[in-house]
Amino acid sequence: MAENLRWPPQALFFDRDGTLIKHIPYLSDPDQVELEPGVRETLREAKECGCKLFLHTNQSGIGRGYFELKDAVACNSRMIELLDLGGPVFDEICIAPEDPTKDQSIYRKPEARFANEMMQKYGLDLSRCYMIGDSMCDVETGLNTGMIPVGLWRDDDNPEALDLFRERGALVFESVQAFWSAAKASANVS
């Protein structure tokens, strides 16, 4: 697995729920935002080594009428506040509000549009970038864009998800922090 890791990463594209923060279905209350362990340290180190950071989150609750865009933005703001990294954390944020049962996907993962726009805007080589998330749509986004897909899978997750991640060629880790540690170790970086 370490041979597939590229150092230094040019950019990290992150899913939000279940990746950077605890997964709560249709999260719309900023008071419920809780960081996953090790996320703050990982993002701080990534920024320090010059890595661009992007957030790409599907929020179908907006399209379904469960909450409004301002609620998703408030949850993102709370996450950024909890990260406490001083200054902007993400170079760009994409909130995809489409309801997959009735809306045409524009930015909703696994669409490649957001990554392609960031590639153009920031001059990224997507083969030196990672898409990191806990669902198949995150892995598919990485594959659809030419990024290296990273699937997060924990012992209490569905075993079928682990099999699907591996079948699709994703690197699999239990957390963002575990991914980052393995990437550094592959390059002998402490």
C-alpha cells in the first residue's frame, strides 16, 4: 500500500461527515459537530507542508428540504472553529445540495466538476492529489478525477464497504490521521 502513496501530496480533497467530523445523518445543527480524532493535527501538518486543502461535501438534506444551505454553512463554520488552525483552513469548499432522487447532479459526488475546476484554478496535477472519504461516492470521485482514492473504513463499518473499496483500488485506512501517518512514513518524513 505504501508504494501507492505519493509524497508530498499536492492537495487533499476531503469529504466532511464521517471523515473530518462524526457522521450524523442530515446534520444541520452546529452544536452537534464533533471532530474525528487526529483531524486537527493532520490538517495543520498538511497545511505546513504546503498542501492545498479542499472540502467537498454532499448535503442532499438541502435538496430534500430537511434544512437550508445556511445550516450546512453553519456546520462547516463550527468545524473550522473547532479545528482552530488560525486563518482559512480550506482553499475552497463545495457544498453539493442536490437531492439524488430528483435533481441532476452538478457538483454532487461522484461528479468530477469540483475537482476539475480546482485543477484549473490552482494548476493541480490530480494524480498527485487524494480524495479522502468514508463512502463509495468519495472513492468514485477520486477515480473519476484521476486522484488517488482513500476510503476510510472502521471495524464497526459494513464489511461490504471494505470489499468495495479494495475492489475499486482505493487505499484503505481507519482514519484521516492513519492515512497521513502512512503517507509520511512512505516518504520517511517525521
